Amino acid sequence: MRRTFLLLITTLLAASTLTARDFDVVSPSGHTLYCDIVQGGVAIVGWDYSRDSIEPISLVIPAHVSNGGINFSVIAIGAGAFRGGNRLFSVSIPSSVKTIGEEAFCRCFGLGSFVVPSSVDSIGPNAFLFIPNVEYNGSLQGAPWGAMNLNAYKEGQYYYSDSLKTKIVCCERDATDATIPSTVTSIGEFAFAYCFNIRTVRIDSVLTKVGSSAFGCCNNLESVYFEPGNQTDLEAYIFEECPNLRQLTLSSTMTELPLGFCKSCTSLQEIVIPDNITKVGSDAFLGCTSLERAVVGNGIERIGMSMFEGCTSLKEVVLPECVREINYGAFCDCKSLREIVLPVGVNYIGYRAYAGCDNVSTIVCMNPTVPNTSDRAFDSIDTQIDVYVPCNKASLYSQDAQWGRFENFRETSYYVVVTSNNIHWGSAVATKQPSCDDNTATIEATPEEGYRFVKWDDNNTDNPRQIAYNGQGYVYRKAIFESTVGVQEAEPLPEVKVYASNGGIVVDGAQGEQVWVYDIMGRQLCNALIRDSIYRIQTPSLPFGIYLVKVGNHKTQKVAVRR
């Protein structure tokens, strides 16, 4: 009889929807719940939830509800009742509940670890799909109903797969620190997802694997540092939708960045991919709307699908000569891009690779063989812009089905590509490009206020500078700028000391003076008035790395902040 009753309840729950309900109640935590009357009591079949909510939600489900003067016991959670409630950080389920329906808490990534009362003796398929850990000590046996782990070992803020603490399967969602214990060699899927208070992540070199979306949607994550020697196997979308991620330091021993690596990290301004990385997955930086500069290392031969799509602030892209393919949508809708410089060996440009880059004024392709170019690769780019190609190759390009759309081909013996060590410190341009009759070019560097030009990357200090090159293809030159903050001002006084301590910066002996802190890219992080003789600079969870500290009129000092 009991079995028949449970089957009846499960059938009724599976048939319910979020909108079909008998009445609504307000929970003790202040949330509106949708209720259906079923045999023996009430089933919660949905709730009033806005997916645009940014605040974490702690939900309390009552044991009893009333409607029309009649009291009901809450005996079930309906199919899909809370599905996709990503801002659910905790749910308290009363012992009156006996049944949890199919996909009831499916994709509630913010829950992390979820406690199911032992009173529950019927759980539908995928009731806890993708929840990192479920705690349950009731009568049911077998698979954890879609959960990634069942009854993990708990110590401190972490849940581990076993007492040896080698794999973190979940982190408490209100944790403020992501220091990985030395015993840990792997991090599970969604383990730190939706941990809104974490600001810094350090990927230790002993880690062998980090699961997909492990740090996804960490809204206040600012800095990610991969330790030297790191060769961790990284799965997809690890840092997806971390809107405050600004500083990303990759290891010199990493070889691959996965699918969707930093997708929709909307505060990331620059990415430098080192030469040791040989593969970058599709969508790696898709939707990084603040990204202004991308430097791709010499290990990359293939720019993946949608790798930089929707990076609407992207002004400068440096691609290595070894790149052979630029795939579907790679730079689609990069609306701040002014110049497209294709590597000399590129032989394939995919569908809509540069579509929507409608502010491009110059395309350069110094490949003597016209690349295989897909339909709509340059969709919405003005057909009257300048297109630079090798000498005696304009007619060949103009006869191509895709390249032939352009009207102004310019032949040149080579092309000068000029960049700077930091686009926030200064700009560098070629004021004169060579031609097939004149192989000289002129380049010039212009510093921003507070910075000065030092030299070019080959140690030449002429500015402007003439270049004469007798080869073909490209000449690359980088302008080196440095900050002038403190350069021409007084030397530091002996009694003023600046040093790192306990993951922060301390100024000793400068009471009453102003202090400024810049990151290694020259961006100001904070400024403050020093009120004490020994003053600790108050910055939110200062990431590990090199910083420039300016105190009053004293010379700027570099400080290395470490653990």
C-alpha cells in the first residue's frame, strides 16, 4: 500500500508544472511558493524566482501551510520545482517531505552541498543534477540522482571525495578564501561555482586536474594565478562568467587553454598567451567585452571558433606567424578593431571570422597565395577600405570570390606592425608604410601622460624611427614605455620603508603622506592617506604579484606580494 501511494504521488508530481498550482504561500524566509494539493497534503511545485537576481538566496520550506482555513502538511517537492535556481545558496527541507520529484533541484549550481532529510524515501531521476554534493542518510540506496557526489567527507570549508582529501568536490558557498590544501591534487566540476566572496584563486602546481566550471560565476573573483611549473589538466568553462576577473597570470609550463576558459569575463582587459601554450579551445574569451588587447604566443597555429567573438573593446590583436587557421566567428563583432593583420602563412579564414568588425579600416595579408576564405568572413566590413597584399598579387586577390569584394588593393614589399608593451602607457604607429618602390617605413611612439618612451624592443632609441627592410612579409616592432611617477622626483628617504607582509603591502615611516598602488600594467588600484606610522594598505584581497607603490614625492618602488 505504501509503495502504491508513493507511485501515485510521484506520478502526480511529474505531471505538475511551474504555473499549474492550487494556491500560493509565503515561506518563513519570505519567498512565495506555489502549492498543489495532492493526496495526503501539499506538493511545492514552484516558486516566484527571478533569474536576474544577483543576491544569494537562503530558502526555508515550511512543514505546514494553510489555505482557506485548512492546514496542509508539505509532503513533496514537485518535478522541476526549483530547477535552474542558481542563486539558491541553501534550502531547508522539513522532515514532513517524503518525495522529491524529477529534476526538482536540477542545475541549482549555487547550492554546492545539499542536505536531504532522511524522511525522504522517493527521489526522482536527476533531482539533483549537477549539484556537487548531496548529503543523505535515508533508506534509499544507489546512484545520487544526478548529483556529482554523495555524502562527501567534510573538513573546514571543503567537501572531499574521501578522508585522504585528494579531491575537492565542493566548497561552502559563503567561503572567502580559495587556498587549496597541500593534499589536494584535483578539483571537481562546479566545486567553487557561485562562491561570491572569493577574490583570488591560486592554481597550485601539484594539481593534476580542475573540473569544468570549477570557478564559474564567482562574481567577485578578481585575480587568477597559475603557479610556475603548473601543467594541470583544465576542463571546459573553468572561469566562465566571472565578471570582475581582471588579472590572469598563466604558467610558463601550461600547454592548453580549454573550451570557454574565460567566457564572459567582462572586466578582463588584456590577455597574453605565452609561447608554451599550443592549443586554445573555442569560445575561450567569447564575450569578454572589456578586453582591449590580445597577444597570442608562438605556439598557436589555430585560432579556435568564436575565440574572441563579442570582444567589443578589442583594439589590438597580435597573432604569431605560425597561425595557419582562423576559424568560424573567431573575431566576430570585435567592433573596436581598426586593423586586421593576418599572419603571412594563414591559409584558411572561416565563416564570419571577422563579421561585424565594422570599424576596420585596414586589412593586411602578406601571403603570396590567397587564403581559402569562407563565405561572409568579412561580412559588414566596408569594401572600400585599404587592403595590403604582396607586390604583384593584387590581381590574384581581386579575382577571388571573397577578397574580390574589396576595391582598394595596395601592393607593398612588406608591412610594419607596431605595438607597445602596454596600450595604457602609450601607443605606437607606422606613420609611413613601405611600397613596392620604396622599402623604407617610419614608426613613432607616443606616451600617455605619466609615462615616457624608453626604447624599441631591439634597443634602438630613435623616435620617430626609420626602418629599411629588404625581405618580405612583416616587420614587428614594440615600443617600450615606463612610468614617470617618481622618476624625476626626490630619492626615497631612509626612514620610509615599503614592503610586503602577510599577502599585503606595508608602508613604514610616511605618516600624513599620500600613497598610490599600481599593478604591473600601470593601472591604479587604490590611493589613500597614510594615517599611521606603520600603515597597511587596504585593498580588497590583494592578488599575489608585482606592484608599483608611490609614496608622496618619494621614488616609486616595486613590491612583490607573496604568500
